[in-house]
Amino acid sequence: MAKAPIIYAISDSIGETSESVVRATTSQFVQEKFDIIRIPYVNSVEQIDKLMQEAKEQNAVVCYTIVSPDIRKAIAEKAVERDVEVVDILGPVLKAIETTSGLLPKNQPGLIHAMDHEYFKRVAAVEFAIKYDDGKNPWGLTKADLVIIGVSRTSKTPLSMYLANKQLKVANVPLVPEIPPPEELFKVPSDRIIGLLIDPYKLNEIRLARLKAMGLTDGANYADLRRISEELDYARAIMQRLHCKIINVSNRAIEETASLILDYLRKKFGFEY
């Protein structure tokens, strides 16, 4: 029975892609356990010369995910010189897409992992928004990138989730006259707090629609105009005490309010989201 070869999985990044392809391929050979050696961060021709010599001595197969045309060329040339079997995993796909579309590849190593990093930051932000939604766990307020405050039905939760998808860790706190805001709210820097206000008649419409959807009567105190005005006056007083930025969300879509907040953060902190 033929002996299974050693396989080098070479990459100019961390090497997960090349190793995954190699393992998927070797799974088709059940007779032997393959010795797969991952070699990450290969970014010079000098490294290639040494690696190909080692591969020759060990009778190894070299599989590689390299985006640099110069290094791929060096691997091909050294493979011929050393009589080493090599497989270019990315090169043919890059060439096919370039030829078909006319687009040029970026040739930047590690981009897929940069995208993964962004993805996991968004996931963490969404989990944060859920954990600290609607005043839950007030001790998380000081950990937030942004705290949104306002009376009920001013879109605090959907706005928090929308901003979480911009990788912002957002907590929100409802302002209710009968319930004092948590002490932690007053420890948050004022420029990290956004207060949401709304026209009382618009809020009345929103709350009436909410009551109807829940099968409740429109005579509930929740949608009473005098009660709404009291809540908004109370909320405004808290926001002025906090010296935070205030946004009127009347007739504004979530996206529009979010855009105003992101623009504020860019100007205030120089952040890009």
C-alpha cells in the first residue's frame, strides 16, 4: 500500500482556508492518516525557497492559498526546480473571476478573517443590546458605547438593534415618572447618552395602535394625552439634567434617527460606523 504523503498547507494569512481544503480532500482517502502541516504568514520569496527544499526532502505535497502574484510565481518556479508537487488553491479562481469580470483582485492577505472579525463584533453588539434592553441589568450602562433614553414607544429597542448592526453596544432605559432612573445612568458621560422625544399627538396615535393590536381599550391611561404630556415633561427634565443630546423622533423612520446618531458620533468622536 502506498504511503500517504506529508502535506504542507501554506498561507499568507493564518492558513485556515488552505488547511480546510486539504482536510476536505484527504477525507476521501481512508487508508492512511495524513500529516498536515499548516504554515501561516508566508510573505517572502526567501521563505518559499526554504519551504520548497524541506518539501523536497520530505517528499511532501504543497497546497497554498497565496494572493500575491509574485509569491505564487516563486512557488511555481521553485516547485519545478525541486520537482515538488504543488497545488495553487486560490490562483485559478482569482484568474477565472478576473478574466470573466474584468475586475482586479485586491491581493490583500487575510481579508476573510477581517470580515469574520467584523461579523463577531456585530454579534457581540446585538447580544449586548438584548441583554441591556429596556432598563434590564442597569449595571451594564457604563459598559455601553451609547445609552438611549426615552418614554415608551419612542423606538428605543429597534433603534438599539439597528445600531448594534453597526457594531455599537447600545443599552436603553425607559423613562417613567413613577420609577426613578437607575443611578448608573448618571455615571455615563453625557455625550454617550441620546434622549428621544416625540410629539405628544404622534405618540398618542402610536400608543392607541399598540393598544388595539393587543386587544385593549383605547381608554387606558397609557394612551391618555395628559398622561403622555406628563411623561414627556418628565423625560425632558431628566435629559436636561443629564445634559445629553436630544433627538425628536416624530415622523422619523428608525434609519433616519440612526443616521442622525451616527453622524453625531462621527463629529463628536471621529468614529466611522
